[in-house]
Amino acid sequence: MHPEETKAHRRGLMLVPGLAANHEAQPPLYLTVQEMCITYTVGDARARFIRMKSTSKKRTPSIVNLTVKRRYLTQREIERLMDCARKHGRYGHRDATMILVAYRHGLRASEVCDLQWQQIELSEGRLHVHRVKNGIPRVHPIRGDEMRALRKLRRDYSTDAHVFVSERGGPISPIGFHRLVQRLGEAAELPFPIHPHMLRHACGFKLANDGHDTRALQHYLGHKNIQHTVRYTDMAPDRFKDFWRN
């Protein structure tokens, strides 16, 4: 054994081979077992970091990520969905009426699927809206075209408790409604995929564009926090229509 190794062995140290071999003038480096483990651990982590850094590829931003996706539908797009439902669906009138009711009253998918006939007063033209997510229940008026559609639907499903019933006799599920809206969006050749909650947003933006008061719009949509309603009035394009007029 080398004299230096003998001295290190007596002191409880270990000679790390190769660390001093690259520099002749550098004295031998002696480390304890614990220090050697720490040195190798840090070295391995550093090596892994260098490898990861060298093999990573620079990603340029995609144009899809920079595109602002619209969260609502226009009234013309709602009408296109209803037309496609009447022409292509097996239950065209039911599907078109379901879209109309969800749009007119800003219903969520679960709210329109749980809608029952006892909430509708056809003789008085009133709809008692039950909100989820601790929303405030309200009574909405029912307009003429919606009234006629609901009366026809009532004649077709006179014995059912729910307004919108599947072919199995039970209420349409929110997942089933989601698939229905998605299929109709593809049939209507809309340039982007759609989902049922866009009908609720369409209601908010339509009423905001018509100039309705923000507080009244909050009560109509059942928002407890008015901040959820302000986004419709903030993004309404018609709020600037009188700007720059001579």
C-alpha cells in the first residue's frame, strides 16, 4: 500500500481515484465516506441536468395557443343548430326545443335536463327556474314561439314528469345533451367545437348586447356574485357603438 494511502486509512479517509490524476501538481484529495457519497450524488445530479438541458428542444408558440376561443354562440348560430335538429334528428322537435329553452333562460346542462312540467305554467306563460351551484331561483316569462314549442312537446310526452325525455323514457342526461349539441354543431358546420354551456353564455351576451341592466341580468341568470355577470357587459361589442359618431 502506498504511504499516503496508509496514512489516509489510519485517519478513516478514502482516496478518491482519478480526481488528482488530471493535475500533477494537485495534491491527492482525501474524503470521508459520507463526503464521497455527497460528492457523487451532486455530480450525478449535475450530469443529469446537463443531459436534460442538451436534449431538450426549443418549442415555438403554436398559432392555436395564440388564438382566442369564443365561449358563446350568436343568435344566428343558435337558429342554425335548431334547424339542423329539426331536419336531421330522430326527435327533431324535442332537440330544437331543448336548445331553445336552454338558450332563452341561460340554463346549464343539468338544469335543462332536470326541468319538469310542474315548473312550467303554460296557461300563464311562466317558467320557474331552479338553479344549481347555490344559484338564486327565479320566475322567467315564456315567449310566444317557445310557448308553442312547449305545448307541442307536452302533447307528445303527456305522461312524463320531465320535459325532455330520452327514448328509454327517462330524462336526458347532461352527457347525452352534451353529445347532442356536439353532433348538431358538426352538422351545422360551425367552425369550432361547441358544448351546452355556450348556450348559457349566448344568453348572457345577447341580453347584455340588448342593453339590459347588469343587476337585472344577474338575477335572470341566477348569479350570486355580480362579478360573474359583469363579464358579459364588459365584452359586449355594442357598448361602443355610439363612439366616434359625428
